[in-house]
Amino acid sequence: MGVLTRNLDLFVNHFANTLKLFAVSGIASLLLGIFLAMLRVSPVPVFRGVGTLYVTVVRNTPLTLVFVFFVFAYPYLEIIKFEFFTAAVVALTLYTSAFVCEVVRSGINTVPIGQAEASRALGLTFTQMLGSIVLPQALRSVVPPMVSTFIALLKNTTVAAGFSVREAGAIRDALSELGEDTLTGMLWVAAIFVLLVMPLTYLQRVLEKRWSVAR
Amino acid sequence: MTAASTPPMIRVAGVDKFFGPLHVLKNVQLEVPKGQVVVVLGPSGSGKSTLCRTINRLEPIDSGVIEVDGQPLPAEGKELARLRADVGMVFQSFNLFAHKTIVENVMLAPTKVRKTPAAEARKTAMELLERVGIANQADKFPAQLSGGQQQRAAIARALAMKPKVMLFDEPTSALDPEMVQEVLDVMTGLAKDGMTMLVVTHEMGFARKAADRVIFMSDGEVVEDSTPEEFFSAPKSNRAKDFLGKILTH
């Protein structure tokens, strides 16, 4: 307990950054992932190709490698300068959105074709059909894998510690500099992560329950 | 009114359609004037559902011309969406939007496509639900309704767009027998009100009672095109005689 109480500020600051990374890259991944999924089911072959190419290239590329690229290689391209935090958000987003895309797309495949036909027959455009009819139903059917993807993102934020972002993954190093017991510190970090995952699990349960009634 | 001054509501001319090597529509010719109720009969696999679906381009055709109200079907895109908004369609499997309540189902297209204000769309939707007899189900989800109620909701949803013509693709084939009549009653009411309708069905009673004209299809061809009395009492072709023999003897 001592390690935690003596260094409470350190824990709070680092975990605040973890949550910030999670929130920003979470929202960005969700948006980019849904957009990519829309590309992958588009009637335009070029769009489908772009979506497929993205997923093929990015999915399961080691996250550290994506970070290495954005922190070390990307600056040499001299496009826009990123701070470390922004670079971490970009890396996490690009990585996670490939998974979100595939989760959403598998959801789209569960929506019966008749739903799309009825939308088209009523005069809805492709975008209206996806936005009002297909995606809302698709997202309802993929709550568990989607939550898993976001739990993975939450834990993946710790990789940013290796790239000068002071989040939960960096707590060990900070404690070690202060001469604290790092092993106990690490156990606390793990425990707090378990606590952070719990609301996500709860959210999953609530959404599953609510949306099972509405179908 | 002469044929020259008003184009037919639906004109199908020389239409061919293939599913792979299967020739499902063979040089189909069909004109439906405004206000007419045309029933399409035929054995399963005769291409009647496909014909119905080509008219709002849910199935693209390989050759020939399809016009709705004098306008040829545009290619996929905004133009086609606009045309589809004017063509109501009712499916065998209802296809109500599963995540929306009945009244939301009926309101959706008017608000999204026609940009009708929500309050007005809701009012119209409730009137339509009243007309098809399920206003008391307005706030339920489709899965909570019986098949017959769902199909009536689907008809209300199509009518909400104030279509010029209604296509029915076997609207009662997925229903329990006791629910068929309630759907047919709604359709008969529509026919009486002067709606132009193309109805693919196996309901001979409806064809006799509500149709102005009967089209008999077999193997992708229009084999007969006559009045219901003529078709049921004196079919010309052997294929129609054979078909009627099978369904009317039991």
C-alpha cells in the first residue's frame, strides 16, 4: 500500500494520460474503423480496394513497429510535426481501426439482405441506408468483440511508455528512479487496469441487454 | 384518355435477364396503364418475382427497356433513388427495419428522403397505420407483431412515400393461412382507391376479385395476358391449363 500512497500523484498523473490516450484514440479508431468498414462494403470497387488494402497492411502489424514508424521514421518525412502524445494517438488509432473495421464489417454481414433491399426500395441512398438501417443493426450484433477490441486498446496504450509518453506503462521506470519497490508498483498498476476494464465489461452487459429487447 | 397522351405507368419492353446460364426473363413485354391492377401468376421459378424486382431495379436487367411513368430506369445512384421513392414495394418477408418501432418504420423514408418534418411524418404515419388497422401497434418493434400485422405495416411504410405505383412480391406467401385475408383486404382497398398495382401472388381469390388483368408467366415468358374471367374460365395455352388444373382441383 505504501508504494501507492507515497506516490499517489505519480499514479494519478500517469493513469490520467492513459485514459486520455484511450479516450482520444478510442473515438478516433471507432470513427476511422466504421469509415473503413463502409469502404469495404461499398459498391465502388476502388473504395473496396482501399479498405481491403488498409486492413491487409495494418492489421496485426506489431504495435511497437507502428510506434517506431511514427516516432522515429515519420519525422524525416517532414509533413506535420507531432508531439509524442499525438504520435501515440495516431499509432494506436491506425492500429486499432483495422480491428474495428473488421468487427463492424462482420456485423454488417449479419444484417439480413432484405433490410438493405427495403431501404433501397424506399429511395434511400447508399449512405442513408448504411447510416440509418444497416450500421445501427450491425453495431448491435457486435458488442462483445467490439468491447474486446477496446479493452485491448486500453492495455495497448502502455506501449506508448516506450516512446516518451508518461502513461501507466511508464510508472515502473518512474518508481525505480525514486528508489521504490517496482514489483509492488507493477502489481498496483495491474490492479488499476483491472478496475478500468470493469466499467467496459459493465457497458457491454448493459448494451447487450438493452439491444436484445429491441430486436 | 388515349395511350398516346399518357404514358403507361410501367412499360417493360424486350427485357431479358440471366442468372448465370439460366435465362430467367425471356423477351418480356408488359404495359401497365395508370390505375390498373395487374396480377402476375405462374409456377415457382417462372420469373414472376424477378420481373417484379426488375421494375425498381433491385435486379438489373441484361437487355431491353423498363420505364416507370414514361421515364427509363436510371443507373444506380441518386437518380435511381429518386425513382424508387415513387415506386412502393412490398416484400414476401416484410423486411421491416428490425431496430425501429412500427411508426418509426413508416416515418423513416418520408423524413430521410422527402425531408418531411418529423411531426408531419408522424401524423401521416399514424393515419396510414389506422388505415391498415394497426394504429394500436405503433410503438412496438416488428418482432413483437404477427406476420399479418408486419405485412400491413410494410404496406403502410410503402404508402407513406405516396408512390405512383405499388409492387407486391408474393406479399402473403410467408403468412400463416389465417393472416392472409387481413393483408388481402388492405390490398383490395388500395385497388379500389385507384392505386396502380403489380401483384405477384398465388392468391387466386385476389386475382379474381381485385385484378383488372392477369398475366401468366412460365419459364421466363409471358404466356397469357387477359382478364381474370377469361383466364380462369378459358385459358388459351396448355401451360396455363396445366397450372390451373394443379391449383384449382384441391
